[in-house]
Amino acid sequence: MPDNVSINQTSQNSMPPLYYTYYQSPLGLLKIGGTDHYIAELSFVDNKDNISYGEPGVSDIIHECTEQLIEFFNGKRKVFDLPVHQEGTDFQQKVWNELLHIPFGKTISYLDQAKRVGDVKAIRAVATTNGKNKIAIIIPCHRVIGSDRSLTGYGGGVWRKKWLLQHEFRITHGIQTLF
């Protein structure tokens, strides 16, 4: 895992209150949730009726996350430097941690990811776990594609997955389209 991103594991009982803010990105509205210590959510908001707020205020971490997202979308940031946390089993934590090893502008298949976590037969469990990732973009599940190079499944919609991969590929290689 890169030194600059860490996935914290804490018990549900000790979770501090979450703060939320929203950022209008090139991919639509993003909900950013976190504490004073880590980012716990980065999700796409397709229905503005679902907008909800946590504790009032925005932590320094959420502010920094917003700044890093702006840099990412402007092509000036390839790696996020933020502490993140999401609840999950040991297997889920292993799968999400493995996502952090996929370089900006690169993709792997779900089968490759299953091999990397040590169980080629766990391909469906890996795909399901990627789908439960609550911290989009920062924990880059969009970089995992089908073995046939198809853009299969993405919680934010396949069109966003395609956009993210093309954005990263263009920044990395100077080429407009990947798919």
C-alpha cells in the first residue's frame, strides 16, 4: 500500500461523529464524509433528494479531501494523501487495501485482484467487496475491469468508471480514449 494512504480499522463503538459536505465534480455531485481524523465516505449523489448532512461543520480532513479531488480532476494529482476508514471484514479490508496498489492510469481484472488477495476462486467475493467500497476514487475500485477488458459494474455507474479510466489514461499517456 502506498505510504500516503492508510485504511484505519476501529470498532463501531468508538467511531466519532461524521461531518459531510458536497462537491460538484465533473462526474456530478460527490458526497464527502469523514471525521477530524479520516475520510469515511466518498460517494456519487444521483438524486439530490437523498442529500443528508451529519454534524455541522467541515473538518480539516474533509477540506483537504476536497482540495485533492480538485487537483485530481484537474490532472495535477495521481495519488491521494488522506487517511481513510471503512468498516469491513478482514477479507474486505484485504480487498480494499489491494486496490491501493493499482497505479493511476492502469487497470487489472477482477481475476487478477482475486489472485493478488490469495484466492483465485474468490473472484465473485472480490467483485462484491469492490461494490461495497464506500470511498470511491480514493480507493480506486474503478481500476478493476473484466478479464475480457469490459467495463463491468461500478457503484457510480459504468459511465463514470469509463470517464475515470479515460481521465487517468489521458493524464498518464496523453491519449484521449481508452475504451
